[in-house]
Amino acid sequence: MDREAVPGAPPAAGEAAGEDAGQEAGGDARRRIARTDALLAEPRLALAAGRLGRGIVKAAIGAAQRRARSGEIPPDAVADAAVAALPPTASGLRPVINATGVLLHTNLGRAPLSDAARDAAAMASGPTDVELDLETGRRARRGRSVLDALLERVPKAEAAHVVNNGAAVLVLAATALARDREIVISRGEMVEIGDGFRIPELLAATGARLREVGTTNRTTPADYAEAIGDETGFILKVHPSNFRVTGFTRGADVSELAGLGVPVVADIGSGLLAPEPLLPDEPDAASMLKAGAGLVTASGDKLLGGPQCGIALGREDLVRRLARHPIARALRVGKTTLAALEATLRGPATPTALALHADPEALRGRAERLAARLRDAGVDARPVASEAAVGGGGAPGVVLPSAAVSLPEPYAARLRLGAPAVMGRVDGGRCLLDLRAVPPGDDDEIVRAVRLVR
């Protein structure tokens, strides 16, 4: 039994943060610092222990007691300080308001989930019929409803499969379709996808051999045709989603490669399922399949606006080979991801879609109102024009007109460390809080955060 739970028991070593420590220090005020067991019994902290876990609450109490011993806070403020320091959840992750102007910020987890997706994931955290047919009581196809939702959104696809991220679906395709065989790929598409991971190394790790064709800036259909042979597993088209090559260039379209006698796998990356007028140069799954791709691979947590996952869409025979390969089991997603993805596909517009289509005039009005509220609080705040970007390896070079609240530069670090944490960007010696990716419902939180750290 925990010693602190026994009435009248002496405190455990290191936990008598009040009387003994105060006596040793000889400070009368510090003798009034409550003991850990007494603080754990305080109603607010006892309730928090049931929600967050005893260890997290004890850590917050210990930190508050140390602040009281050092004289930073009064002894009778320890309970309040401990409550204020408690995290919102038992996870070490902290919520962040994305005011960077990058819609899909990789360091912030890319696409924020819609309320519908969050509700679905919360529902799926308990027992669900993820692999059960409730009518028959027998095992059913895993994730059947989300696969149906994908096919409804992309009618050109005969089948679909979902794995745990975009790189994983490409690895699965290479392993299932080209292990000990060749993948024909343009030299101009052998890209690095972030954090030091490179497509050539990723594919080579699967046991496939890469057959490089063309040059960095020019690869023609004839280059692919000359490379195809009995050892060819498939042609891979990789969208260079995080850079652009301009000038004297030539690339082969999927439609030009579809008749060469081997499957064409199009890795579109950003996760668009259908054409997006605001992003005319960004490839989408429906268009790639219509052009003749046998398989399209994409990420779910980019422009699709869903949870992190990798999606394969295309010919039924190719998708079946992926789904039945032994490593598909190791790459499968959990029930919360399946539920969130289906809600993303069938639910209302995602936060990513709303941010992408935000009205610049409405953003400017929000910036003006926020700046006025902050000036009333004594903050040097100004509304300014800004430029946002898609991010997440999507739509490189596309500029989205936006609006921001401009603050003195020191606010950037203060807000990043505040509660809530607000992530802006520094530009021209000022901290800009770009509103493109900030839901209007978070405006009050921004005002509160700035006031707390001014």
C-alpha cells in the first residue's frame, strides 16, 4: 500500500516537502508548505490523479513545492501552482496553435483532424466492429467501410488498401511487385522526402533493383521504353512535391507510359483524391488513374486532411498483391486511424480544406480585429499582409495570400513556450501570427496567450 494513503503514516523519503524541509532550512514560511500526501488529497489534485495518473500529479506537486522553497511563490500557493502546471492529458505532447502560415506543417503533425474525425477516433478507442460482422457474429474484412469510402471518392479505382504512412505504401508496392526485379525510375525523380530519407535508398531496401533512366532535367517516354525488359516490375513516377525544376526540362506523363506493357505506379504524395482548382499542377488520384496508372500511392495526412496513413488505389489485381503480401500485416493501421480516415472521407470539409479556401478579405478582417484587441491590452500589435504555403511536401511554389498579426520579435519564443503554445514565424524582425491555418474559433485563445506572455 502507498504510504501516503495511510492516515498518520510518516511521509516517504523525499516527499515530506513541508515541515521537515522547512525546519532544516530554518524558515518559518517554508514550514507552511503542505506535505505531498496532503496535497494529493486536495480535491482538485485528487481528481487530476484519477484523470492523468498519480505520477504526473506528484511531479507537478514536487515542482510547485520547490518553487515555494525558493521563495518564487508563497507557501499557500503550492496547490494552485500544481494545478496550473498540470498537462491537459497524460501524454507528453502539447497542443499548438499553428500560426506559421504553413497549412501542413510537418513538425506540427501535418493535417489537423476535423471534429468528425476526432469524434470517430474517440469512438474507436473502445471495442468496435473493426473485424466483426455484427449480423452473423463472424469475422469480417478489416476496415471494410473505409475502403468503401475511398472507392466512393475515387470511382476510377477498382480497389483500395491502407497502411500506416506514405513511405510504407511505397515500400509495400516495391516489395510486392518488384522484389528481385527492376523498378524503372527517372533520375529527376529520385528525391529526398525529408529527415534524410531518400526514395532510392527506400526502394533498394525492399530488394528491388533501380533502373535509372533519363537525366535530372529531361526524361522522355523513349528512355523508359528502352529500359523495360523481362526483369521490369513496374515503372515508378514520383511527384517532386517539395521542389521544382524549371527551364530546359522534359518529363514523361503517366498517359505516355501506360501503354508500355508494365504497370505504372504513380506516387502523388500529397493525397489529393480529385483535381483541386487552386492547385492545378498538383497531381490527384482520379486523374492519374484516368491517365492509365495501375496503382496510385498517397499520404492521408496531407491535402486529404486526414490521419497519418498511406493509401493505395488502383487495379484490383495489383492492390490484392499488396494487401495479401506478408509485410502488409506489419504495416496495417489501427482502428482509430481507420475511423478517423473514414470520417475524413465522408464527413464535412476538413480544417485543411477550409484553410486552403479561406477568403483573404476575411483573414484581413480577423487580423485587424485581433490587433485592435491586443493594442487595447497594451501590446504593440499590427495587422499586416502575409503569404502562406501548403507545406507538407505539397504544391511547391504556390503562394496563398493571407493576413497576420505582427508583434515584437521576442513574442515568438514567449508564445512558443506559453499555454496554449502558439507557433508563429519571425519575418523582418517581427513575430508574425499568420491566420491561414488558424481556425476562427482559436482567435480568443491567441488573444489570451499573447496577454499572458506580454
